[in-house]
Amino acid sequence: MSNFLNQQLTNVGWDALSTALGGGRLTFFKMQAGDGTIASDSAIPGMTALVNPICDVALVKYEIDGQGQVTLFGNIASAQLDAGFTFRELGVFATIEQPVASGALVGGVTAVVQESVASPKSNPVVPNPPVGTTLMYAYCNSYLQSDYIPGIPDAGSTDVVNSLQVVVKIDKAANVVINIAAGTQLSITNIGAPTVGAGPWSYTQANVAYMKRLVPGARIIISEDANTINIAENVLTQDLNLNVLIGANDVFPNFSTINRAIAYLKNYTIPINVTATITVGAGTWTQNNAPTVIDHLNGQQIKIIGNTSQTRNILSYAGTTGTAGNYSTSFNVDDVSDINVNDWVICLTRGSVVVRGVFKVTAKVGNKITVKNPYSQTPFPTITATITGTIIALKTIISCPAGDGMDVGPIGGGLGLLQGIMFVGNTTTPPQYALAVVSVAVTAKNLGAVNWGSPTNSSILGGAFGASNNLGYLNGTNLHCASCYNGITCDSGAETDTYGSGSISCYWGYRSVLLGVFKAYDTYAADCLYGFAVGNGSEAFFDDLLVSYCTQWAVYIAISSSVVLTVGTGKLTSINNSSYDIVLAVLCSMSYNGGVITYNVANFTKRVLTADGCYCDSP
């Protein structure tokens, strides 16, 4: 755009202003553009016309600044020019009428709509008003700082519209009229104050109103036709399957991470009759302080399923070798075709034989596989040659040198199902959780976790699977962890339910604190410092618990907490634990309600330690 920095009133302009200050009517009716050149600004006062006028510029808008000046607006459109020209000079034109003796003229600045008149040529022409003396009120020239404005004949030119605005002095003139070209004055505003809400109008420049674009947010879709704009919720109408694969190009349906798949689903609302399933392939996803975050508002309609082997049957026990902390246990399986060395596996046995937990496969010979377990004291308890149970390999691995593995909540709607994933942490980096459930509900199945916090050092925190804060709820089946600070937990009013789960070689096998509610069924803790700990006003409901080889207490109840054996058989079995089986401290209670506690070590002098203010039924 040409650079006009020297706009001045002409001598006839000053005369007109003087007349207007004396009561005359000053009417601005057009600007005029040209390509003429003057020697210097000193020539401006004596000028009465442009050196070489090209086109008239109708006035489309005006603004008063309250300081004795008015800003005039106009446009030059290339589509209305016979030919292009170098826009070098600009004049402001007005008429002046002498004062009327009666003083009947209206004071202030007013606008009058002027009907446009077709030009005999394409270049716009604004006719002079029928009354008053016409004059060039002000003039300016851009000299070498000028731009070329294309015209109709210019090959390949686009329709260019140059918006002009010129500030002219009117001082305290009481009767100023501005002729606005018909159909070009725009007065637009949003209804109501900005606090009411967003409005479509942004600003107006000359005769162009600039409106804001409608940009769809999450789960919003915008469409339009010739007459309407439709804003609707972007809703999944049928079940959707997505894949997470290493190296995927992040184009639906294949994504490189679970986070990318969740980000795609955030574009949609998922109704309760529709399910979105994210199938995660085999492989290792390494996260460093960048956890997988599940925060979709309709998370209960989402399933995340990792890659696993088929569930295979364990046929027989094949022996244990090694030393404390480095045991290897072997057993025969009916089919090992999809179980390989270095796979992480969940082992589950039933009856009097205990082989439960998550382990790494170190060898496979025929149908016999060998796993390494982290027991620091002795091998699995009560192992005999006859054994029944199952084994499943977890082939989807989330590895976390630092930071959480997966965070669900506090924003979002939880997660409908998390299944078949192995979480590998770091025992030297505090604090972190394999799966942290905060203020939402998650259903989980067949998960493994190792090395989340230190199993022996209470200053290196972290844990495998935990629910926290009110409304936090973890409903887990076959959750297994090893070598963690916290195994499976709940706190701060949250609830954790576990079925068929196991915690091996952890500082706290299972822990409920700060008004947490813990329910454990057919659940196992081994080689932990404490098997089950319930404290700080929490509740626990146990059925068919097996606790073995813990270095402190099998069940520890503290600080206004309670444990109830009321579900099913109400069975608690304590095997080879090094200290008390049950300890109650500070206003706690334990109710058997017909449940059974089995002690398997005869040399204990005290099986239950009860502090003052505590209550324990007779088993």
C-alpha cells in the first residue's frame, strides 16, 4: 500500500474551514486518487486539484475522534479500473456553503446518503453536490513510496481492494456533513455485552465487515449449505475399531500410541450403545515422563486390549532351582506355541498349590517353560508335582524409565476395559504408578506390573495399580505385580476390588489408607514386607486370602480401620509369615462373622496381636 505521511490542508481548504468555523456548512463528499508527482510538500498549499487524477473514491464510513479531527474511509477496487496505475497522490474533496443568517443549519457532524452515479467509463466517478463551492480540501503524495494497483486489463491480476482512511482537520466546525455512498455504510455490532457470550462480528473496515470463522471444537461438527450453517455434535453411530501399532502413520484406523488413538476418539461423543475398541499390537512402547493419559469424557465406552497369547493350561510342576531373589521355576503346559522366551506371563493355580503372579519366561524346551521369580526368601509354598492352573502371555509392554505408565482421570469418564498389558517400571525412580485411577472408574483384566518403586526402600515410592480420590474405583481381575513399593492400593475415599490377583515381593502387597475401601477375593500376597495393610479410617472386605512368606505381618489393621470376613467362605490362610499373622493397632476391629482363619506354622506364640482399644472376634 502506498505510504502517505504528509497529508496537509490546501489554502482553499483552510479558507473553507474558516468559513465553517464561522457557521458555514462544510460537506465532504469524496476522495480522489491519481498518479501525479509534485516536487515537494511545499507545493501542496497552493494546489486546487490532483496533478493527474485517475478515479474518484466514494466515502463509505467516517469516525470522529473528539479532538477536532474526522477520519474518512473509502475503497479502490481493481475490478472497477480501466487500467492499472501507480497510486501516488490522494486528495480529499468538499464543498463549502456560506452561513445562513437565520442560523437554521443543524450543528455537529452528520452523514447524508448519496446515491451513486454510473461512470461513463469503468473508473468510479462521484458527482459534485448540487450546492456549495467545490474544492480540494486536503492533499498528500507518497512520492517513491508508492504501490501499483492493477486494473481490469492486467493479465493474471486478482481483484484487489485497497482500503483507504484519511484523517482531516475540522477543528470546532459546528456544521459538517459527510456524504456516504449508498449501500456502503455498515454499522454492525454483536447483541448484548461480551459477557453474554461469543459474537460473530470481529471488526468493520470501510464497507467490509469482518466476521469470525466458526471452528469446530472437540466432538463438534460444522457443515453449511447456501442458506444455513449447521452445528451438531459429532457422534459415533456404530462400534469402532482402532489399532495401535509400532511405527503406524497415525491415520485412522492405525495409530502409533494409545494417546494418539484417544486423541482421535476425542473428536466424537460415544453414546452408551456404542463401543470404541483400541487393539494394541505386540511390542514395547517406551514412555519417559510422558504417561498414557485416558481422559475421554465417554471413557466407559472405550476398551483398550493388548496382545496376549491364548490362555493355556498348566499340567504339572517341573521343579525350582536357584537362590533367594533369583529362583527359576518350571512347569509343563499343554500348548506353548504362542509363548516365547522373554515374554511376560501371568500364572494362576488353584487348590493347595500356589504358583501365582507375573513372571518372565527365561527358557522353553518342548512344552516345558521356565520363569524367573523375584522371591527373596523361599520358592513358591506347598508346591507338589500335581498342579492345575492356567498361564497367559502378555505381549503388549509399556516401559517407563520415569513417570506413570497410564493415568486415567481425574478428567474424563474413566475406562470401560483395560486388558492384557504389561507395565515395566524402574525401581530407582520415585514416585510412579503403572496404572493410576483418579476420581473415575476403570475395569481392568489380565494386567502385569514389575518394578514400580522399591520393594525394600520406603523412600522410593510408586506402585502397580491404584485408585484414589472420591469416586475413584478400580475393578480388577487377574491383576499381578512384583517388586513394587505398593502392589494394589486405594486411598482418599476410593475403592479397589480385586479378584484372582497376586502381589509378590512388594513392600506393601495390598494397601488401603485414608478412608479407602478395599475388597479382595481369591487374592494372594507373598514375600512382601506386609501382606495386607488397612489404615487411616479405611475398610476392607476379604474372602479367600492367601498370605505367605511376609517378613512382617500378614494383615495389618491400624488407626480406626476395620476388616470384615463376610463374603463367601470368609477364608484367610496365613502360611510361613515371619511375624504376627494379624496385628490390630489404634481403635481397629476385625470381624470373622463365621469366617475361618488358617495358620500353618505351629511355633507362633501369638497369631493375633491386639492393642488397647481394638476389637477382634474369636476365630
